[in-house]
Amino acid sequence: MVKEEIGGGAAADAIRPPWLHLLSAFLAMEPSDSLISISRDCGGGAITESVQNFIWDQCISRADGKGSAPYIRSFLKKVILEIESAGAVVADELYEQFAFNMTSLKGDDLAKGDSRIIRKISFLYPYDHVEAQVCQSPRKLIVPLQCSLNMLEGDTGCSIWPSSLFLSEFILSCPELFSMKSCFELGSGVGLVGICLANVKPSKVILTDGDLSTLANLKVNLELNHMSTRFGSSQGILEDPYKVKCLHLPWESALESDLRDLMPDIVLGADVIYDPECIPHLVRVISTLLTTKKSTPLHRGGFKVPNGISGDTLLKNSNASSSDIVNRRYEEFLLASTTQPVAYIASVVRNIDTFNYFLKVAQEANLRVVDITQNVKMLDFLPYMLSYQRSSVRLLGIYHSFH
Ligand SMILES: C[S@@+](CC[C@H](N)C(=O)[O-])C[C@H]1O[C@@H](n2cnc3c(N)ncnc32)[C@H](O)[C@@H]1O
């Protein structure tokens, strides 16, 4: 039986990889081809009877997500074809569910109805990482998110973009960087980064977006994740006991005086560098947030600034190879992060001209932009998410140069 094969118990907590990956991929509504591939791994190369039972018991019969019926129908169709083409027997439950979905769901349901779905993103803590922690970390963090099937809805803010998966993994890999820090996100979209931030004990989280329908969807997601919030405008956020705040913040109209009042320790952004028209406004906002110098040093656990290093000694180091230069720039960024606010911006470079334009405008605003992708500690929290290409994302560390 499946229950024995998946590790001594049917309880969801006892499920181990690759079965856990199959369940997580299903909950995240990964493409059917990915589910089929993981299903084959579970069955040692074939979608065996045990795998079919698991798909039924743990995935399909428990599905409660909004808008999941068309997704399940499409997955069932592919999995049945796959099993049949291998000459194996398809479990009755899978046939019956497919027949039920076919008759109850009309082809044009999606076009007429709500295009919103609930995807549940499971961050699976790597085992050695959990064991290394003295305190009991949860083995997984599951984040349900209302998203749109239309990638352009809410000015693109109602879909999950790869950079937010990357930034979320970075936050969970290095929680000490964000603990007790006031964090401020630009272009928060569905809120994944903010929800991960709220799990690493920041002193405050402010999530912002310029699109009102995206903000409304973000509020739904905070509620889905049991987070209280309060909305404000850039003209004034009410001080309240809630840690997570949402703010309508179009970069074009954000006032410098309002931004200066926010004084975050850390600014974050995922997939916000893509529209050349917005870039000067985005850079102005980042620059204003990063020039608010604090009088006391920011002590950032986890950042090890090499002993005796100062900005000057780093800059004077000559005859450096390109990897030396990368490391030196990273060390300069680390050094800056101990005394002033810094930004972490994750980005997929889809158009090199747009990216270079961002770098140019940032340089003109006295911002130092450092590609720290290779330098930071990143754990793989999403091993089941075959559609996510971590290597396509760059992580930029940004700070203001006061020299
Ligand atoms: C590609 S989405 C990324 C969303 C989310 N960070 C993620 O990675 O999943 C870009 C986000 O930036 C927001 N945005 C775009 N232009 C903006 C502007 N001019 N002012 C404020 N927000 C803006 C959009 O509303 C959207 O939520």
C-alpha cells in the first residue's frame, strides 16, 4: 500500500521525497508535465498502482483550492494517457473523477468565470538545515496565494514571478539578515516575499504596489495567510500594532518627504526592472529610501565583514582577477550593509538594454549595484518546482555611495 511505501504513515507530515515533491507540485499547480515526471520518479520509472493511489488519496481527493477543477481535469487527462500508453491499468477513481470533471466543467467555463486560482507554495526546508538548527524549525512553510491565470492582470502583479520565488528562498536561507529589521518591498504583487519576510521575525514589514487591484489581491493573500494588515497611502501610514502594512505606492508620484519618513533598514524588490519608462522613477524611489542614513550602525547578523577591512583597503587592492573584483565588490556591499540601508533586488534579465539602462540610471543616482548572486547562501526550498529556473534570476545588492 502507498501508506507503507511513503514512509510509515499516511499523515501528510510523514510524506517523504519524492512523494512530498509530487504533493507539493500538485498544490503549487505546477504544469502537468512536471507532475508526470515526478510521478514517474515515485514509481521508479512508471506510474504504478501505488503512485496512482497517492495521486488520488493525497492530491485529487483533497483538493480544495479555488479554481482547481480545470487544472485537475488537464492533469488527469495527461496522466491517464500516460498510463494507458505504457499499457498499464488506470485506477477506477482517476477515470471516474475525469469523467465527472468532463461533464461538470464546460469548455468555456474559464472564459466566462473567475480566472483566479489558489496556488499553495510549499517551501521545503532541506533536512540538514533543519537538523542544524537547535530550535525546532518547521519542516515546511506552505503559503497559499490567490493568483490570476492572466499574467497581465493587475499590471502583472497578480501572478507569481520567478524573482519572488528566488527572493523568498534567499530570505528563508538567511533569516538572520532580516530579523529585527524594518523591511520595505516595492512592487509586492501577490505578496509571497512579504509573507516569507513575516516568517523571519522582522521588526516591521511594509509591502507596496502601484496597482490598486494588485493591492486588493495582496490583502486577500495576507488574510489567507492569517496576517493582519492595514492599508495606508504614501501620504500617511497609521501607526498600528500590526507588523505587516500595505501601501499604495506608484513610483511616479511617491513624494520624497513621505519616503524619507519610512526609513527602512532593507528595501526589497522582485521583478520590478522591466519597463524602461518606470526605471527613472523606480531608481529615484530606491535612492531616496537608501539615502536615509541612520546615526547608529546597523548590525546585521550573518554578514561577516573580514577583519580589518575598510572601504579604502578594499578599493586599493590592485592586480585583482575578475573573481577578486566580484568578491571585493561583495565585501564592499557587506561593509555598507553594516552602516546604512541596502536593497536586495531580484531580477530576470529579459532585455539586456532595459537592464543596462537601469544600471546607468542607478549609477547617475550614486547607487552602487553589485551582482551578489554567486556570493550569497541559497538553500533549495523548492526542489519540486521544475518550472522554476533559479539560474535565470540575478540578485542585486544596492547601496548609496556617499563619497
Ligand atoms: C512583474 S510584477 C512582480 C510582482 C512580484 N514582485 C513578483 O515577483 O511576483 C511587477 C510589480 O510591480 C508593480 N509595478 C509596476 N510598475 C509600477 C510602478 N510604476 N509603481 C509601483 N508599482 C509598480 C506591478 O503592479 C507589479 O505588482
